[in-house]
Amino acid sequence: MVVGTADRNLIVFNLQNPQTEFKRITSPLKYQTRCVTAFPDQQGFLVGSIEGRVGVHHLDESQQSKNFTFKCHRDGNEIYSVNSLNFHPVHHTFATAGSDGAFNFWDKDSKQRLKAMARCSQPIPCSTFNNDGSLFAYSACYDWSKGAENHNPTTAKSYIFLHLPQESEVKSKPRVATGRK
């Protein structure tokens, strides 16, 4: 289990011995942690932040060269928080959902976005796959990222949507060589 703290620490616990911290890591991201989730194989985790970035972090010291961060949930100069991270239970790819009202499917191993979905008119504060990955549920509502002054209770609506992921959206694809070294 991975827990994110207000001071940008990420604390990893082995649930066989939950009273003791297994590892404490400073977030690879510069700004406030918004969400965190463990890899399906428990060998690392993803962390998302308010700066529209995701960090991919492996726990094994010999795998540190595979750690990276990437930008997402941005529109020109507008930067939106990453609010939710979820691994697909079958393909082990993952979804991000953000304050820009978008969700995307990614493959951490090939370092590529698999599918960018159309944006909602409101932020997406939370999302999840069902147990077999055949459904992706997400909510769209005000997420307070713009503060209380931008919340209008008379017009604020909350929605829950279901997306049926196609295999082509969530299954890993071979990485295409770019010719860069």
C-alpha cells in the first residue's frame, strides 16, 4: 500500500507488517500530491499531482532507471490537476482523470498514451475500473480546484458516467521506434 502525505512524502507499507513503514520516498513531482496507486504487481506506484504530471516509480533499486515523469491534463498554457489513477485489472495499463474533464489510457511500460478521450464540461475528480476491466466509471462535478469562489451551488451538477473500454483503448501496443537515441 502507498500513502501520499501533505509534505510530498510517499510512504510504502507491506501489509504483512502494516505497523512498520517499508519505505519512505520524496515525491518525484514538485507540487502537491493529488493521487497515488500501487502497480498491480506491487513493485512500484504511480503518483499524480496538481501540476498535471504523473510519476512512475519502481521500488527496487535496480529498476530506478525505469522511473520517469510525464505531463498530462494540459491545454496550451492551462495546467490541470491529475485527480485519479487506476490500473486496468487485466492489461495493467492505467487511466488518468483530471480537472480538465478528460480521462486518458496509458501504458507505463511503452511510455505512451493509448487513448485520449473527449473532455467533459466539468472536472473528473474520481474514476475506477470494475473488477474485470469491462467498465470504467467516472464522476464529473466541481472539484474545488478553482476554489470556493468559483463554485455555484445553483448550477453545480454532479454526474456519474460509465465507459465501456474497447480492448484497443486499454491493451498495450508495441512501441514504435522514433529514430532518436
